[in-house]
Amino acid sequence: MDSDLEAEQRWLDIVNQNLVDMQNRTASALASSDRAVRAENTVDARVAHWHMQRRKQSLALASGPIAFGKIQEEDESIWYVGG
């Protein structure tokens, strides 16, 4: 049983790290789009900046639990339920 628990914890650790990585990449892209808006002030730059702001907000909302349950089927496949 411990190995199942350890495997699930490793999976959750990987998923959490992926979320942090996405948040970091988004912050970097947002900073780049902010510089583009200041330098160019084009419609494209402002649209890209707007999208990056929304992406940052959506990833911040995802800071809750990654999974809150699991379903294990008869064929041993596992489905995690959650955000």
C-alpha cells in the first residue's frame, strides 16, 4: 500500500511542479508582452499582453488542489479527478 501512496505522491509532485513551471513561463511571457506594449504600443502587442494577463489569472485560480479523488477501473487504469 505504501508504494501506491508513494507513487501517487510522486505523480502529484510532478503535476504541482508542472503548474509552477507554467506560472513561471506565463510570468516571463507577460513581462515580454509588457515590454512590447511599452516599446511598440501596437494592437498585436496589447492583445498578446491581455491574453497573458488572463493566462496568469487562470493559473493563479488553479492554485488549489490538483486532484481530489481517483477512480481505479477493473483494468487497473487510474483516473484522477480534480483541477
